[in-house]
Amino acid sequence: MDLLDYPRPINDTGIGVHWSAGISHVSLAQLRSFWIPELQALGVCWVKIADHRYALSLAEELLAVGIMPIVQIQRQDSRTLAFSRAEIEAVDTLVAAGVRYFEPQYVAGSLRVPPLREAIHLVADRVVADLESVLARGGLPALPPLAPQHHFDLLRLLIERGHLNLIRGPIWQALRNGGLNRPLNFPHDPGHRDGAPLTQEYYDALGHEDWRGDAWQRRELPWINNLRRQASQGSLPDTVKIPGDEECWLAYEAIDAINLRLLGRSLPILSTAGGWVVGAKEDPRYPAITPLLHLAQTLEACRVMMGTSRRYAPAPDAFFCTAFWLLANDAVESDRPAPEEEAWYSAAWPQQTLPIVPALKAEPKRTRLPFWTPSRQTVAAEKPVEVQSLPGRETVAVGELAPVMNVATASVLSGQVRGGANAVLCLVRADGALYRTLAASNGHFEFVDLARGRYTIWVEQPVGSRRENIELDGRNHVELKLTVDRWGHEVIPLEEVGPSLLRCRVESSLLTTEAGTLAIRLRRSDDSSGQSSRVVPLARRADGVAGCEITPLPSGEYRVEVLGVTGGDGDSFALEAQARMGGPTLINFVFNRPFERSFLQFSVIYGQVVDGWGQQLILIDAHGRQRFTEIDEQDRYNFDHLAPGLYSVALLGQEQTTARNRIGIDGKNQVQVNFTFVADELSTQRSDDNLAVVELQIPEGAELDEDFRLVSVSGDFYTQLPVEEGQPICFEAVPGGIYTLSGNGYWQPGVDVHARQVAVVTLPALAPAWTWRVDEQTVGEGSEGILIHVLGRGGLPIAVVNEEGEQRVTATGSIEDAPFSAWIDQLPPAAYFISPEGLDAEAIVTLEAGRRATVTFRRNGVSTGLSHISYRSHTDPA
């Protein structure tokens, strides 16, 4: 099983915590009101729960907000191999709730108390029983957290016994990577490697820190530096004991190297208790961990996990998370004691928390991207380890067991859009690559030659459903089912032999309760007079399907309309389809519940700009809307709360040379884009001889409320603000090429711009049209409802209708000092149709308990024809 196939949290930072030392009895109210928001503010995406008993409520609350729980199964009887019935039932219950990662408790298993080599056979027996038991119940079990040398012994023994397929399966490696009082990069730090001395300034700074302990344990600096030198030369005095090199935060490196050597591939490594604790002092070459040293080490480790550290390389893909010991103990009412000084949240500290808590809350959070490395090659095993076969089994070379893994780019994503004839689909990879395709008339779609990665797909036009966390490995083929919101249709060729016929179906649960006659109106598309129009009744069925058959039917292009389908307010739905008849055909009109679109504005584009402090960046979306931000003192920038779509980012003033175009945003991903700022003294001296001008002639009376934009075939953006009525809009200094013009309801592809010429685009008149958008937020009890804005329209009646046809009416201006707004409260959770009078627009809102929806109607123009394009020289008068 590949690393990409394992579940991870959405927007995974790799930051985790060990919840408590034992069973936590904190109340559900406290979880929801305090602890869950604290975890989210810290950027925590993984939580280790120390005991499966009473873990269900905590795990459910974590899963509800996208945090991945890791549950330890505490054995009640360590004398037997098999889990007890109660333990098995607990696993079943937790798996049903969505928990995937389980860590069976092993009496002999930890880095600090490794099993003796003679006990490895006993450990192996228990490991096999546990892996098989948890896998059979749908969970992902862990290998025990052993010291590297004993992990090697265990893995080798399991292979010898013929369990290779078991350990290749969906299992993972638990790790205890306590950092002791060693630096984050131990054993690669100069103090351990070369015996580098500490400075007097460093010694004094930690010695003067105000806390309850002594950082240097009364040891003088010359003694410490001499000890560091002796240790690096292998000449430690017998009176000094130093822990083994494997006891460090980077312990995952040695474990991963063993997995690569023995299996030819990595296993996921999850630290379930690690990091640093205040007061740790095991290695006399380093200071004890003070609160501020704890802050510095832990914060840098979080940056390593997120890939934002400027000192160390990002954590490897195989190291999924680091669960820092210990979030809290007394504060979450744990039934097992632990030193309160080790807890991040504890009354033992003056501010009730360690300094890491406010610091980590303030740290910008980044998703670990990418989870894959496109250039990754097969890891060559070291000299294969010969494993002697047991009786009846052949000898194998362990280093050659895993097949060669070549990175391919041949994954396929295909599927069906229910009601999605000719729908536009948008596919975004987590790192920002964006693809679009058009569904066939029968709703089928396909994306081919996709690289490995995590993807999100949605139906873009007409608006429809969405699927997230689609894992492609460069070889697999994934099929999906999507829908368009509300009414859509499919045109499906039939494999029947005989005269040409058309079958029509209309299926929706709404049809079982509607009164009136349903019918199909059919006419040829080239018949503007309507003389060929035919109306055929639809026969209803009790299951919400109505249908008819029309035959014989000559070949040609037809317009098919459904008559008599109405909403709860009695208004008719305009259902129609265009179909080319060349044989037996089925047109299927279907109704789908609207897709929930909450929480789709949390994407981030971020990065670093080398030497860019004080410069500005510009972000432009596909509609030409612009945002600006300034690069901070650490050369970092951030554009947050981005909705799904296509974006471009560039350094302000250097757009043509620095623009990064076609950045795909899915509403939840986080994409890193880095720049280097180069002061360009020649930029103002560039010749404009090879540039062009695009001039827009605006029709009289056009209402313009957004920017116009030119987009080149390579994705370069150029935008211009609306001007006073009667004045043209000019794009200056545009390179020659083919552009698409859009904005304010206009869309004109194929604008051919020639160097040293003015392209004059005369725009046609606009017909009025309205669009709508729904935003949601969580509110307190009694504040649920729907807030409605109809921009520019005061005193406008608005109907709010539920699925049963019950209607309430309000009007804009019903809120004091808000002439274009209205408020409807006391609405039970349900789907509602919002219809402002006379706007030919109807919004759909699915209201949930504890939620408020805001619906905004905005007027947009719709072009009544194509633009006219002419050209003149730069030197010609306008």
C-alpha cells in the first residue's frame, strides 16, 4: 500500500498532540466550547488518545472538525495474544465512527525500554495477532514503537516467518521520538558530531531564564565544553553516561531507513508521543529544557512538519505526524497521573499554559504540500539482507522484495455527472495544477494522463457537486459520480434497432406530489415559426418518474421542453434540452438536491520572496478582481480565504516577468509560490515599440460594476477599471497575441492583438441578468435564519419557500438602515428557495441547525451578441 493511499486530515499540517496520559473525562460541552477551538488555533491535525475506553465521544468530536485521531488499544489481559471481546467491540465501534489509526499496546514496546533480543519472538507473535485482528475490522494497525535495532530484528523475523504480505499491507509504524534535552537536529548537530563548544552568551542567556529549574544543573561552561569534545572523540569518562544516539526527535530517519532497506519502500511513521518536555536533562552536554527552549525546539519542529522552516529541510513524506507530549492532563480530568510540568495546559504555569501555546497559535499554518515528490526514484536497497528460510519456505533477499516503483503520469479520473449534459468540470491538484473538461451529452467525463497527487473535482457550469481528497498514484483509474444542482438532463443514445424514436423521462421526488399535467414539447431547432411543434403528455408513475415515447422521428436537431414542472411556489421550471436525432435516443431530465457549499473559502496562496521585504504582490482571479499584500520582514506573504477558481500572482510592477499563472484553488488547498525580487533599473527604459493597445467602446447606458480583463492563451492577466459613461476603456502596453475579453457580462474569445496597433473592440448592448451567492456561518442558538441582500433594489418583495411549498414573504428594506436587505428567522433546518420578485433568479439554501445563511443577489449583464473588432495604427487619431 502506497503512502498516498493512507487517510490524512484535510489541510494536514503534520502537527499532533498526545491528548492526556490516561482516560479523559472532560465534558462534551468543554470539548466543543474550549478544547476543539484551541486545537484548531494551534493547527493540530492529529491527536493521540491514550486509551480506547471512553474514546468514542472525543474521537467523534475530532473527526467532525477534520482532526485525525490515533487510538491506543489498552490491553486488559497481557497474558493472551488475542484481544478481549470488549476490546474488539471497541475497535468495531470506533471504526464505524470513522477512526482508522489504532496502536495496540505492547508491554515491551518503547524506545526507552526496548525488548531484549530473546523476547523478539514473543513480540512477533503478538504483533501478527494484533495486525490481523485490527485489519479484519477495517482499522489500520501499528507496528510497535521499538528502538531502531529491535525494529530491524522484528521486521526481519516477520519476513522470515512468511508475513511479508501482512507487513506490506495497510499498516503503519508507531514511534516514540522524545527529544530528551537534545537539539532538534541531533545527531547531526555540531556539538555531537564535532564537539563544538557552547558560547558564553548562550550559557548566560539560559542560565538567567526565570523558571523553577536550573538549565545547567550547576555545571560550569568549561566542564560542559570539555565533555562535548571528549564525546566526539569517543573518550568519555566512565562516570558520565549519555543516552544512545537513537533517542532523539529525528528517530524517524533510522526507522525509515530500515523500512526502505528491508521492504524497499516506506511505511507511514506516526509519532504518538514525542518532542520535548520542560525539565528534561538526560544528556549532560546540553542544557535542560527550559520553557523558552521548549518553545524554540517545538515551534521549529512544527515548521519542519509544515515545510516552512528556514533552518531545516521539511519532514519526509513517510513521517506523517509528530504528536507532542503532553497537551493536558489534570485540565482534561485524566484518570492517570503525569507530571503537570510536562503539560502544555496546566495550572503549574503562571499563565496556565507553556509559552509554546500562544507562539504556535500565532504561527502561520501551512498544509504539507506536496505529499508526493514527482522526481522520486526507486530507492535502491542496501546490500540485500539474506534471510534464511524456515522449513518449506524458499530463501529470499529482503532488499529485493519490493517491486520497482517508477513514477508514472498515467492515472485516469472519469465518471458520470447525473443531469450533466455538456457540463464543465474543474479538477485541481493540491499543489495548484488546474484542469478543465467538458462532459459528453450523456454526462460522461474523463481526465487522462494525471500525475500522482491529491485532487478535488467539482461541476463548475452549471453549478453542481464536488468531491475532495481523491488520491491518484500515477497508475490507478478512479471513477466518480457527480451531479448538477437541481434540474439537469442527459442525452443517451440507445442500442435499439428499428425506427428512430425519442424516449423522454422526467424523474424527481417532486413529481409524486405535484398536481397538473406533464408534457413534452418537441420542435426542430431550425423551425423558428414553431409550426413543427408537437406536445406529448408524460405518463406519471408512483416512484416519481414520468415518461413518454415519440416515434417515428426524422433525423435532425431538436429542442425538447418539459411543460408542467413547478416549484413549491407554483412557478414553472424551464426545462429544455437540445438533441441531435440520428437514431433511438433517451433524454433523461433529473432533479438533484443542491450540494452543500459551506467552508469553501479557506484556500491560501503563500510563499517567500527572496529580498522582497516591503515589496507588494498582486493576486488576480479569473474575474479580474485584484488583491494586494505586502511582503513582511521575513520575506513572506499570504493571500487567504480564497474561493475555488483560477488565480494569478505576480510582483507588483513586474507582472510581465514574474507572473505565476493558472494557479488552481479548490477552496481548501494551500499552494506555495515563491519569487525572487530583482530590482530592474531598466524596466522604465523598455521600448514600447512591440506592444499594442486594446480599446473598448462601451454601449450607451451600460451599467458597469466590475473590472474588464484580458486573458492571454498562456494565462497572463490584464485588467482595467470601468470609466465614466461614454468614455472608452484602454489596455495599454499589451504584448501581441490572442486574448479573451471578459467582465461585466461580456465574454469575447479570439481577440487578436497585433504589435504596434490599436485593437478597437466595440461591445454590444447588455440584457439584464441576476446571479446569486450563498455564504454560511455558525451562530448561537436563536440566531439561525436567512439574511438576503438584493444589491440596488429597495422595497422588493421576496418569497421564501420550503420543499413542501410553504411560503413566507419579506421585502428588502425591512431591516433598519439596510435598504437592500431582508431577514427571515425562525426557520427549521430544511432546503429553501429564495425568489426576489421580477428578477428571474432563484437561490437555493440548505439551512442547518446552528447556522445562518447569507444570500446575495447581484445584477450582471449578459451580452446580446458578439463584439466587433477593428484595428488602427498607434499613430492614427482615435
